[in-house]
Amino acid sequence: MIKAQILVDFIVECTIPEEAKLERDSSSNMSGASAGLISINPEGIIAEYALRFEFSTINNGAEYEALIAGLKIAKELEVDRLQVYSDSQLVVGQVSRNYEAWEDSMAKYLEKVKEIIPIFGSFDIKQIPRAENTRADLLSKLATLVPVELPKEVLFEVIKYPSMKEPQLVMEISHEPSWIDPLVAYLKDGVLPHDAKEAWKLRNQASRYILYEGKLYKRSYSLPLLKCLQPSEADIALWEVHEGVCESHLEARSLSHKLLRQSYYWPTMYHNSIEYVRKCDRCQRYANIQRQPTSKLTPLSAPWPFAQ
């Protein structure tokens, strides 16, 4: 982590090519826009970023997404003073308060930028001609390539959600009806269903669970206590393990086993993992395809048991 006193200046150049405009389609596998970021510290060390946005957006929205991505990078590097250069007259004018943001979408992006700016000790944004921004423009075009085709020194990242609709990895839920409620009600207050058969089933099921500090955990034979997740929390866990920081994109069985090893549990986790992998665009695009034709199995004979 680079401290603020070492990296006192941070320059971000961002551009979106004109040909990155998207047709407005609801298709889930539509390619998004792309962006290029260049960071330069006072010692002249250059870091280049190629970003790909896998969601539909207009050109000005993509310019704002590139700016927000650069601000987040500077925030992670604990930058104190930040200087931003962009060739977008609209974005520079709105952030510098020379232009008004009349459209609702632009106003929301501007508010997002204003929330991040106070983190820095000093902040300034300037417009430069497109001819002086050719390197960042080239990076934005490289972002449309397959990641393995990019130069090794270029950092590549895929942004799946708009900055205004990012999934919150920490979610406080006041009340969400789910499979957990009957178990918690029985373990906490001894509440049982009126139906005798359902009551017997709940008592038998509750023997495999424990309530600790208001949280429900499942007992396990070979693993520690497994935290029981509600449906919305399960969706976040699936996203984080499958396409989070490491972007492992595991297949369904490995994905559900990885969640168990991380001490999470819900009854339908394996079936949810199958559905999640089937809906993942990148898994469907780049998964290995079995091309060998099916054939009958050849039986093996052995002179005595366990000879093979």
C-alpha cells in the first residue's frame, strides 16, 4: 500500500472511444464500453489500467464511470493530492461546477464524484485535447481484447455493475422472511407450528442447529459451525466467491464446496450454484466444451478382486 506522503500526486487520464457506444438492448451478454487510465507519481512511475464495462451506458456515463474508477484507485493508494486530466468537456465542466447537470443520470454521477472528492487533501480536474490523450485512448481500445492478449504491464479489470448500482457486500436487513425464521423462533422462544407433523419435523431439524448471539449456525461433523444465510445474503456470497476479487469462476460443485469451506450454509446452495453458473456470461463463453463423442463403456475383467 503506497502511503500519501510518498505518492503526493496522482494523474489519471481517462477516455472512452466514440465507437464504444452501445445499442440499448436488454440482452444479458452485451459487451459494454471500455476505458483507459494512466497514473503517474512524482518519481515518474507509470501504472496503466484497462477497464471494461459490461453494462449498457451512454458515452458521457462511461466517461463518469472511468473517472469514478480512477478516484477509487487513488483512494486505495491513499493519495493526498490528486490531479485529474480528461478530454471530456462535459464531465470536466460539471465536476468543476462550470456546467449544470440537468439530466438525472448525470446528476447522480456528479453526486457520486462529490462524495469521493473530500477524501483527498487537494483535488483538481482539467480538460486536455483528445490529441494529447492518445495513450489512454489506446488503453481503452485494448480493454476490448481478451485479457490474455493484453501486455503484461497493463492492469485489466472488468466492471460488471454501474457505480450507482454496485452490489453492497455488507447488507443490513431488518426483516426478510426466509427458511431461517421457524428455526430461530423455535430455538429462541420454543414456538412450534400448529400442525403436529410439521412440529415434529421442526424439532428434529432444529437439533442440527444452534443459536449464538442472535445468529443461526448449523452443526457440522468435519467443519466448524456454518453460518446460515438468508436469500439476499446467499446471493452476495455467490457473487463474491464466483466473480469477486479473485474471479475464480468455479463450476457449480466447486462453488458450493468453497462456500461450505468458508463456513456458510443454506439448504439450496448447490442448486443455487448450478443456476448461478448457468447464468454467468463469462462461464458460458469460455467454459471447456466436451467434444469427444459419447461411447459405451468397456468393461474390465480381473482374475481376482482388486487386481486392477
